[in-house]
Amino acid sequence: MPTLNKIRTALSGERRPAPEETVLPRLRTALTLFFALDGFLFAGWVVRIPAIKEQTGASAGDLGLALLGVSAGAVATMTVTGRLCRRFGSHPMTVLAAVLMSLGIALPALTGSALTLGLVLLVFGAAYGGINVAMNSAAVDLVAALRRPVMPSFHAAFSVGGMLGAGLGGLIAGHLPADRHLFLLTAAGLLVSAVAGRALLAHPAPRPAPRATTPSAAPRATGRERRLVAVLGLIALCTAYGEGALADWGALHLQQDLAARPGLAAIGYSVFALAMTLGRLAGSALLERLGQTRLLVAGGATAAAGMLLGALAPTLWAALAGFAVTGLGLANIFPVAIGRAGELAGPGGVAAASTFGYGGMLLGPPAIGFLADWFSLPVALTTVAALAAVAALIARTTRETAREPVVSGR
């Protein structure tokens, strides 16, 4: 029968699709689902923090220390995950980390004190850091095989997942207790992991044609490549600093300094997140048109201008416009930096640059707080603009970071 089918295909003149023509789109869909799941689960957890605070009886200070468990677990796991991806493959590690994150999100519902909350958040944070390294490593290989700069589309899926998780979580919060909500998130995460994981486990990460700078051709980075990865990590840090700062301080700035009502002030971060999502959806087209270096420079400069407006504007609506411009500027810097680090040094490069980036997200909120105490919150927020400008300057002066792979349309 197989022979007969081949004869029929030959006689009819039909061309059977090459394996990569069906496998690569399937892998892209699966990875997109994992990126969206990551954002969805994390946002679902964030909206239930107030309820978990009440459940554990933690003070504000104790809760802050407990929440550091997420960041500490993530940063501590990233380098290890890069090594595991190199040994076992990024696809199995992505599925495993997604399962662990889905299970870990239910653990805070079982805690009764700030101490136990901090301990379980170390587990949740470890899974969160693991999936970010593993799925970005898988995405780097897939982008190289597709020969199209689609990395921003994966991060757009993360942003969309985060917006859905926050929106649905906000609606559910008034009707379901935190434990039932978190258990539902676990069930949803395991279901998506099972469905999307089948494609990843059925196929190894695609290997592009050997090239001196691809992960498959150079599993161990040279000293020069490690330095470039550090530079890309610094760019990621500068921009992630701004993302963390706006998430924690944007609404307070609008309410405290511009007299916005609480409901309107809360829109500030939504405006920023929506603009970032739209910017990432357009990221692939921008990369094909501008290339990596010009996109990094333009993004950093745009974010710097936007944040100066957002921090120093005398009116609420001008500040909201500044937040939106900042989101558009920052949208693709982190994905491009992480993707390029992966092209240079494989999973280890992704892990190193991600560690820098998440370190910046961890550094941003407390740094803004200290500076606000010393000066004022608007002045403190201008540091977001300063670091975005630094990212643009680094990308402009370090030409080697722009030695880009060939992609279609360029």
C-alpha cells in the first residue's frame, strides 16, 4: 500500500510536503502555547497574592520577603536549566518545567504562614525560571530552522497569556476562593502541557545547517561569545528593570503624583502591557525590516523618551501616553537579546542572558523605592528612561551584537 500510494502521488503530479513543512509549524504552535501558558499561570498567581496574604496572616514586610522566593528560585535555576537542556534537550525540559510550574502554582493555597509561603514559592520560582530558559532555548533552535525572525511572536504569546490570566483572575477572584482558583490553574496547566507537549516530545529540537555561531555547531561558547552574551544580558537587564519598575510603581505614580482615581491609576500598567503586546506582535516584521541592532537602538531610544514623558508629565493622560510609548519601545528588546544570546551560545547563552534580565526585574522595584525615598517617585522613575538609553547605547556601540543570521526577506 505505501508503494501504491507513492505511485499514485507520482502519477498525479502532487508533491508530498517535506517533513519540516509539517513538523516546524506544529512545533511553533506548541511552543506558542507554552509561552502563553507561562504568562497565564504567572498572572493568575499574581492576582491572588492579596488573598494568599490574608490566608497566611503575613505582614507587608513578611509578604515581601516571601515573594522574593519566586525571583530567588528562578535566578538560581536558570543556569542549571541551561546545562540540562544541553544534556537532555530543550523540548523535554520545557514540558517538564511546565508540569512542575502547573503543580507548583497550587502550593501557595496549602500554606498557613509567611515562612511556608516563601519555601513553596522557591519551588514555584524554580519551575518558572526553568520553563523560561527551556522554552526560549527551544525557540532559538526553531527560529534558526524556520530562517525567519519570529522570536518576538513567542514573547507576544507570553504577554497575551498574561493579560488573559490577569483578566480572568480578576473576574474569578470575586467568586472563587484562592485555593480553588489555583487548583483550576493547575488543572489547566497540566492539560495544556499534555496537549502541547505531545508535539515537543515527538520531535527533537530542529538543527539548522551547521554554522560557526549556532548552538548545534558550537555547543561550548568561546571567550568572545561569552563576552557578547554578557553584553546582551546587560541589555536585557536594562529593559527588564523598567518592566519590573512599572509593574510595581506605575499605578502609585499616577495616583500619588497625578491625583488619579484608584481605578484609573490601575489602567496605567494595562496600557503599558497592551502596548508591549502590540509591539511584540509587530516584532517579526520590524526585525525583517530593521535588523537586530537598529531595532535594539530604536526600541531603547523610544522607551527612554516615553518614560521621560510618563515620569515627568504634568497630566494623567500625557503620563498614560508615555507609558504606552515605553511599552512599544521595550517590547522587543528582551526577546531579541535573549534570542541572539541563544544563537551565540545555545541554552547556556539563554540561561546567562535570562539571569541578567530577571536580575534587572528583581532589582527595579526596590531600587525605585529607595530612590523615591531619597528624591521623589517621578525622579526615581526617570532611571527607567536612563537605563533604556544605556541599552540603546550599548547596542549601538557594540557592533558585534548585530552580526545577525540570514533570514527570509533580507
